[in-house]
Amino acid sequence: MNEVTYEKILQARQRFEQAAELLGDGGEREPIYRSPCPYSQGLSQLTGTRCYIKLENLQATGSFKDRGALNKLLSLDESERRRGVIAASAGNHAQAVAYFATRLGIEATIFMPEGTPLIKRKRTATFGGRVVLFGSNLEEAFVAAQEERERRDLVFVHPFDDPEIVAGQGTLGLELIEQLPKLEAVIIPVGGGGLIAGVGLALKHHKPDLQVIGVEPEVVPSLTRALSAGHPVTVPPQPTIADGIRVRQVGKITLALAARVIDRVVTVAESDIAVAVLMLLEQEKTVTEGSAAAALAPLLTGQLPELKGKRTALVLSGGNIDVTMLARIIERGLVRDGRQMRLFVVIPDLPGALAALTTALGDLGANILQIYHDRSFAQAALGETFVELTLETRDREHVAQIESGLSERGYRLTGPEGLPARPGKNHP
């Protein structure tokens, strides 16, 4: 049967409990971690909600995907286990399938796009999966995996459009109800729809009035488009820092269920996701990937005013982020938040002019991170020189104060290469 029911979610939890002795880590931890959901004082103040964070980045493989993958694998009969399994994934689902298949003695083959972050590829192989890199995107890897499945008679483990996968993800909803009996709203990142469909079903069973809100990157609004059209729609491929939810088409099973249990879906900009990653690092000392931080983004941007004062849980769905990507996201978040800026200034080509500029910046409270002085190649007049600076600032108001303060002191602010300044060149 393709129907996902509340009873299937209860069955998934029962499977996890029964598998604990076989797969648990020596009694220290069960295979599916009952992830904590603490109250965040800092995020509550920032967003005006009573904010809780469900830390699924603490699962064994670093994401909520453990739940669906394990439930699917435990549902297989002996003949299916002997045949082996195959999956296509950009990372988190791949790791979860590889990890639990290996522990259950099942051979696992994982097709991943060639551009998959290195950390997710390496961890999938470390967990015991046979990794095959194929194609430039998940869709191409998915097609290749299906062809391999037919050739080798393997069991395909879909990343989201499978009743057992959805039911496994739904166990997160059971935990939320138990941890937060007075919960009023939950915000969930959306890719293929499996997480929000399963969690929404569990939550609505207990609290029909609870608000279930989905969040997508605005460059990949696959659920938004599908709900509008009434059927899955393939959206154009676009890069996003929320790579874990970069799914161009939601599933048929997940869409049918999501349409019943979701109250609202919002989309968020890339820069807002970057700021959310930064806020979670600073406020909660929690490392999340872009797809998980997307849950916080609409609260920071004021897109959900109806949640003011309400007990709201953010599902932080994963923490598997490449460190180089994390560094870039942090930098982008600092710029977006007004805590870093680039400044382009033309000054006289005279002794002491550069020292005077740096002194002025110090008086204005700016910390110079990088400085570039060019008198030869920039489009500055003879007798002038072009200076590009990267500054550490407090906030957007401080950025404006620095620009106005320099202008009042007679400095000429420009764009790159000494061209006339345009709005937005020195900061977002």
C-alpha cells in the first residue's frame, strides 16, 4: 500500500525500539536518537516567538534521514536484504542508507551527483556504502541508479517518496508532541516533502490546530509550485547553499499527504539562509547545513508575523556541511548582517593620505580586515589613488555611519576600479 497512516508511524517507532538491542551502541545510545528540543532564549528574543530547536543534526549520520532509512531497511524481508539495496542522494540520505545497511549486513550501492560536497561523499564511503559518482545533478544520478537497480535486481530506497520513509520521518513528530505538549507551530525545511509530510501527519493527529509551516529556497520552490498546480512540477535547476533540500520535484506520495497537513509554505533567499546559519552558530553554538538553517530564516526576515509569542519549534534537519562551504556562508552572513563591508575610496596620492584614511576609519569604529592600494590600474586621475578596504563593522546602521562619516570628511566613495559609486556596492 502507498498510503501513509498514523499507524505506520507508530509501527516505525516500534521497529526502532526492537532494533535497539541489535543496533544500539553498547547500551549507550539507541539507533535513532531522541534528539533534544531545547528552548532558545537568544532566538526567541531575535524572532519574537517562544522558540525551540529540534536538533536532528545530532543523529548518528548527522541528519533526520536516519529515521526514514532505518525504517525502510527494517521493513525489508530476508530475500530483499540478500539482494542488496541501492539509492540516489546528494548526501544525507546516502549516508543514512549506507550506515544502517552496513550495520544490518545489507550491501548498499549509492549513486551521488559528481558535485556532491566532499564530506558527504567521504562519509558515505566510510559508513560502508559503495559510492558511484554520476551526473551533474541528482536527477541524472537518480536515473542511473534506477537502471542499475534493474540490471542487478536491487531494492531501491527512495529518499522521500516511499510510505516507509515518510513514516520513519514521522517519528520526529511523535517526539515533538511528547517533548512540547503545548507546541503551537513547527517550521520544517522542505525538499522532496518526506519530512514535512510525516511530521505533519503525526502532529495533526494529536493537535489539528497546530500550524505546520514549510520552508523552501526561493530558487527551488518545488512544493510551492506543486501545491499551486495540484501535481508535482519540475522546477529549473538552480544552485543553493541549502543543497540538502535542492529537490526539483516533490514526490507524488509526499505531495498528497503534505497538501492535507501543511498550513503554509514560504520561500527564503540565499542571503537569508546564510544569516540563519550564522545566527545558529552564534546564538546556539550549533553547526547546521543550509537546508536546516532555512527553518530559521523566515522568522528572522519577519515573514511569519502570525507566530509572534507562540511556542514554535524549528526542525534543524541536519549538520552535514563542508567546512569550506561553512566558511563562505559565514562570510556571506556577516556581509548580509552588516558586520562586514567593502569600501572603495579615492584619496590624494600624497604622503600620509592613506594613514589619514585609516585613522578616520578607526575614529568611526571600523576594523580594517584587508586593504588594497592601487595607483596604476584603477580609473583614478593622476595625482589620485584608489583604495579598496574590507572592514569589520557592527551592523547595517554602523555601515551607513561609516559611509556618511567619510563623506563628511571629504572622502570620495566610488565603485570598483574607481568608477562612480552605485547603491549597494559597499554593502548589500
